[in-house]
Amino acid sequence: MKTLNIVVTENCELCDKGIKKISFLRYFFNIREVNVEDGYQEYLLRVPVVLFKDKVLDEGILGNIKIIKNYISI
């Protein structure tokens, strides 16, 4: 199963909402939460960010449809 990384930071309400929103995608992908401080500093001002192999699928207010569309277009 493919893995999506969601880059988050502590005390981020938008990150918490994004994690809940994309929970549906767990049926199709492994979803791994990574902290922005663990080598993802370039996304500090853009969190939450959903990545697949260093390609940004969505950021900010996340949407399942947009993530799937961007994944298919890779």
C-alpha cells in the first residue's frame, strides 16, 4: 500500500482538522503524520501539507478529491 505523508506542527487547529478530513483515505493509503521539524522545515508556513514521494498533493485546507486527483496526475 502506498504511503502519504501529512506534514503537521504542534498546536495547529488546521492540521487537526486536516488529519480528520483525510482519514477516509486510510482505505487506499497508509497515512503517516510527520512533524515539520523532522526535516520538513520548507513547509513550515504551509502546514498541513500532504506529500507523496516529495510531491505536494494538497496543502492548507485539505480536500480528499483534490488529493486523489493530484495523486492520479503524478
